[in-house]
Amino acid sequence: MNIYIDYTTVEDLEKDIGKYTGAGNYTRNLVPALIQKGADVKFPVHKDFVPGKAFEKEMMGDEKALVRTEDITSLSFSKGDILLLPAVTGRILAKAQSIRKKSDGVKIYAVIHDRQHNISRFDPMDRYFEEGIFRFGPVLFARYVIKKLVYNCLYPGWISCVDKVFTVSNHTLQALDHKNLKRITYLYQSSSVTQTAPVKIPGSEDMGEYILFVSGGRPEKNLGRGLLAFRDFCDMKDTACRLCVTGIDREKLYYIAGRLKLSREFVDRRVISYDYVDTGELVWLYKNCRYLLFLSKGEGFGLPVLEAVQLGKTVLCSRQSAVPEVAGSILYYVDAFNVSSIRDGMLYLSDDKNLLYREELVEKKRKIIEAQTELDKQVLADETIGG
């Protein structure tokens, strides 16, 4: 029996939305547990793939573990083989149907981090992140509706081809529930940020105190309302605190701020931005921020919340979708769709006594999370090998 962990989809996903994703993170935390249990792990990758990140080199070992292919559907599997799809979208679930027809004896397991289009309502502000015709609200809304309809129509067929589903929250488990679903279980997401040494970003000496906002270039992260709330917070509070946003280039930030009627002078004075930062730099930003501002409108889990807690920082946190499952009662929750709610949360955490109280809770929760992630990692390995 071979266990194939499809890395082609991780590659594709990370090209589309960012260098590090929950799917890639899930994979690199699972593989050592599988190897420890004696599993023979292989990685379907694109033909031109070169392990570039340190964890990829460590995880994949030598060339013998790589199975190079144009597309996962072109591979043939033997009876009893296990194919684990760690980065699942509707498009990947459709491929599972093709694989099932070609290799009937293979067991197909899928890690589904969220149900596609899990944001509960259409947000016109998303048009600020789009290009071309999708900057027009009606066109963007039509795409939103069509995608939901298509997914809901095709999902029953897709999911019937999967033998077992792993997911990362009860919220997603409920969203995925369907009569065609054979087996589903959810396991707590894990992160390896504590194993990464912080690397100071060049030119960051004069940053001063800052609130951290990660992945600002993705519309679901809700940067627009974060900027508006931060502007209102600065108007109400005499503070030198700045907002530091990663995952967005400066011109995109200027464009979004302009659409929100925020002046360029305000952005230049109060908002720091970085496009891509590597893991070490991100860890440094976490460790040195006042707190993380996480306003996502829809998450299957909410990995940045976990990362912040593991590094000792509290979070001003969205109460939407699965996010509250990450750390429970220890964080301060706000309505991600309400600018006043977000601003009031910033005012709350501007009080040093409140911040210290939340950080003390974070330290207690961090120890619980460490035990939980280790346990669930072992359960996932057992569930994968055990069939």
C-alpha cells in the first residue's frame, strides 16, 4: 500500500492565493506522523517542481518520493493505494470523479478546509479587490450567485467519490454534511510557526507600535473595514500606533484606500504594508505587534489566529464562520461586517490592562492548543493509514 499525497494542488493553490496556505501547512504537519508510523509516502508533483522551501526538502526527502505528472488524473493507482487530496476545491473534487472511474480500487481521502463560497452574504466591498468587469458590483454579484448555484448542484456527485473527508472545524463539518458523504471527521489544525526563527524585516527599525493585519490582498480578509475602523480609532484615540498589513502591494493599498475615501496622507503616515513576507519575517511581525487584527468574513478555520496565539499574542477577532473555534473564549470578538464594532474592539485593546489580561489568557490557552494539535495529528495519521 502506498499513500500518495497530492502536492500538485498545493502548488496550484499557493500560486493563486499565497505562498503558505492551510492546505500546505496541514500536509507538512501530517507527513512526519505518517512516516513515523512506517507509511510509504509519495508526492505527485508537477513536472517542473523543485522543492524550494526548507520544509518541502525535509518532508519530501530525495527524488524517489516524487511522482512527476502533468495532472493528478493521469496517474494510475493500484487497489488499496490511498490518495490524499490536501488542498480541495470544487475543481479538485471533480478530478476525484475521474480518478475513481480510472482506478476503482484506490481509496480517496480529502482534506476540505471550508465549503466553497462559505461567506454567508455577498459583500459589495469585494469589488475593490477585483480587476476588469468584476469591479462592477452587479457583475461580481452575478458571479457570486452562479458559483454558489453550480457548487450546490455538483457537490453531491463530487462528494460521493470520496471515501473519507477530513476537515478542520465543526463549522465546516456541518456545511459539508450531505447524504452522499461516506465518512467525515474534523481535526484541529496545526502550525509550525514556533519552530521558525524570527527574521527582522529590513527597514523595520522605525515601525514603532503596530497592529498586525495579515493577507490584506485577499477580499475575504476584510481589509477595507479594517482600514475604516482604524481611521475612526485614530480619530478617537490619541495614539501613535500604526497598522501593518502584509500580503498586499502599495499601489493596491492606495487604490482600496482611495475607494474608501481615505487620504493618501493618512495611509502614508499610519499604514505600513508589505507584499510577500517569508515565514521568519512573519514570525517577527507577530512577535513584535501589539495584537493581530483578524476580520475574516469566512474561514474554514483561521490559521493566523492560531499562529498569533502560539506566539503569545492576542487577537481582535471576527466572530464569523469557524474563527471562534480556534481559541474560544480567550479572544475579543467583533462583528466583521460592522466598522463601529471593530473600532470599539480597537479601543478596548488600546487599554494596556485589557491587553495584558488577554495575553495572560493566551498563555494558558497556548498550552492546551499544543496538546490538542499533537493529539489530533496522531489521530489523522491513524485515520489515514487505518483506512
